[in-house]
Amino acid sequence: MKQQDWQGKTIWITGASSGIGEALAKAFSAKGANLVLSARSEGALQKAADACSQTSTLVLPLDVTDETKMANAVAQVKARFNRIDLLINNAGISQRSTALETDMQTYRAIFEVDVFGQIALTKAVLPLMLAQGHGHIAVTASVAGKMGVPFRTGYCAAKHAVMGFFDALRAEVGHQNITVSTIVPGFIQTNISKNAVAGDGSKFDGADRDVAGGMEAGECAAVIVEGLTKRKPEIAVGKGLEIHALWIKRFFPNVLIKLMYKQYHKRAEAIAEREGIG
């Protein structure tokens, strides 16, 4: 399959105000793409846009949980650029709490952002791509969408759902010149842990040693852009042991289960020590 040339193409990135989304914006800007940058914070989006000043950029604030705003958002993009060549569904939140500690409303809130928001925007953009005769849809899933990780039951469930939806979508629209890619990051140096939710839905606002030691966001974006350029259906990106867990689960699932047990107990002991328990 012919590789994609991004010069003059229109790329819409959600969750573009920081982390992987912001890094992707910078990477695609360097390749001459027109950008649509979305997130909830207009101020943070504008800062990201200022770093992409060499290309035409539309700052489009959007809360992906507000489905009523999707049609108008697509209309704004079409009015500005007349096309959408690539949609990167990158908005998302994570979680740091056990299943017993997590309220059902917190699970529902995670799914609204990480699953239903991605689906709703994709459904709003897909008719335009079909009408123009081509398109590329990507979603930022996670290694957690391939396996169960302790203290992230809601996040894992949401990312598994995302993988399932977009894998099925690929089977439906592939013959209509629509490419679908799932992005599977491991630990990347972003604010994902700081912005994660606790069991009661409040902001976790905590550090995560694995995230802090992960791949730098710019390096991650370079790998993702290369994968999207090659129209890869699945793009794994990371540098730590969690990336090896992808093949361990496939060939040695019981080994991975034991590793996850150990990770849970190690984290539980650290929490108990910090809080003076036991």
C-alpha cells in the first residue's frame, strides 16, 4: 500500500492540548499538514497551536462527551478545510483505584470519555470521509487495552472496548478506502497519571514512576506518525517491559497473569507503607 504524504492534508487531533496529542500536532505540522486541534481548554490548545505556526491550524475546543456539539464541529472543519484526511481520537482519561474502591458513576464517566466520545466523533466524521472517497481514522488505545492491569479496571475495560470497536469498524469500511488504525502506547511521559481519576471520581493527581520513566512524548509521536504514514492497522509504541507484555500474553498468558499479581501486591504494599497501614 502506498505511503501517505501529509503535505496539505487535514488532520484533526483530539486531546491535543498536551501529551501525545500535542506532540502529534508538532510532528504533523513539521510535515506540512493542516491541523484541527481539539480539547476542552481553549487556552492550552492555543499554546499548542502557537507551536505549530508553520501550518494552517484551527483551534476547535470540544468536549467529546457532548455529542450534541459533534455535527457543528465537523461543519466548522469542513468550512475551513473542506476535508478531513485523518482523524486521531486521542482524548482520554485514566484511573488509579481498585474495583472495590471505584464508584459506578466513575466507571461510567471513564466510558463517556474513552469510549463513547471516540465513537460519537468517529460517526460524525465518517460520512464526510465516505463522501470524499477516502479517509483515515485512528484511536489512541493502550497496552491496557490488551491486558488487565491492577488499579485500572475502568481504564482497561474502556481501552478493550475501544480496540474492539475500531477493529470491527476496520472490517466494515476497509473496502471503502477508509483506513483504521489502533495506537497502542505503553508508558509515555505525559500527565496521564496526574490527570487520572480516583475511585470517587476526584482527580488522582499523583505521580507514577512507570510513566515518568517511559518514552518521551516526542519520540512516541514520531513512531506513531511513521505507523500512520505506512497505514498500519495497529501501532505499538513504547520502550519498557510493558511492550514485551503484548507478546507474552499471546504466547504465555499464565506468565503474564503471575506478573500482574506481583504488580498488584507491590503497588498495594507501597500504598500501605505510604499511608502507614499494617
